[in-house]
Amino acid sequence: MAGRPVLGFDLDLTLADTRAAIGAVYAALAAETGVPIDVDVVVGRIGPPLEHELAHWFPAAEVPAMAARYRAMYPDVAVPATVVMPGAVAALAAARKRGCGIVVVSGKNQADTERTVRFLGLAVDAVVGGLFGADKGAALREHGAGAYVGDHTGDVDAARAAGAVAVGVATGAFGAAALTAYGADVVLPDLLAFPGWLDAYAPA
């Protein structure tokens, strides 16, 4: 993507609505193990690494095995239940119209990030999975991202670590006020507002 401006995007609850998808995997895991899991609580805090969430429901010694089982279920259970977030396709198209490269950097593991992007037909140049919060910064720097768009406070940390503009979208667990208070440079209600912001950020 050398020579082009680059925009980074988070995946879950930014480009992809994975709430029903992730909920379905946790429901299946609960049914299989007999461990009660409050799926609504899980869905309400999507963003951090899988192992962090599993630790709320399983003893530490069982978390690696449960993470492996979750990931084994994910392609067949979750991916088909995933849909694009409102405005996501138009946001990517606006970036393309401006000549921008696009990289997705997600906390979801690499294989399922790639599967999700492919299933949704998202037109991006690069996909990096398995990173959360400030750890995303290295990938964003590697791809030269000037801005990073995400729904979580961890995505603000990611942008800060990359020296990029932090663009928050209030489509996840954190509302506009929380993202602003945390230090996002720009806060949008959703990606439907993204093309208008991009016109101001990267004028012709």
C-alpha cells in the first residue's frame, strides 16, 4: 500500500455485526459443557480477547481447552450468522473512492478474521487478527495507517500506539460520550456518518 493513504478498521461491531454469531457459539459451548453462560452479558462486552471472556465462566486451567473448542465451532456456527454493520460497505467504498488502502486489524484470531471478511465480501487490502488494544499499533504502523476506526476504547489505544487518528464509532459497548471521554479524536454515531467525515479528513 506504499504511496497511498491507509485507513485501518476494527472488525467486530465496527464492520461486522457479530453479536448473534458470537452469542450462538457461547450458547453452544454452554450446552455442550453444562456451564451456565449469560450470553447477553458476553455480547455486551465484545472486544477483548476470547480468553479474557472465557475466564469469566471457566476455571483458568480450562480456558485454553475452551478457547480451542470455541474456535473449532466458530466457522460453522458463527460465520454464517454474521452480517455487515450499517454503513460498512459504503464506508469502505468511500475509502476506495479517495484512493485509500484499507487494513482490518482485529482481536479475533487470524483465521476467523479472514473467514469473516471473506464471508461478508469486504473489499480490503490486508487482514491482521489476534491483536487487541495497543498491541494493534504495530500492525497499523506496519501498514502505514493514518487513522483507525473502531468501536472500543481499546481501539483508541490502538490508534494512539500507531500515532494515528482515533475514530470511534458508537456501535459497540461504548457510547459516544464514553469514547469521547476516553480520548477518541473523532466520534461518529455509526459508519453511516463515515463518508462525510472522510470528505473532511481527506478532501479532494
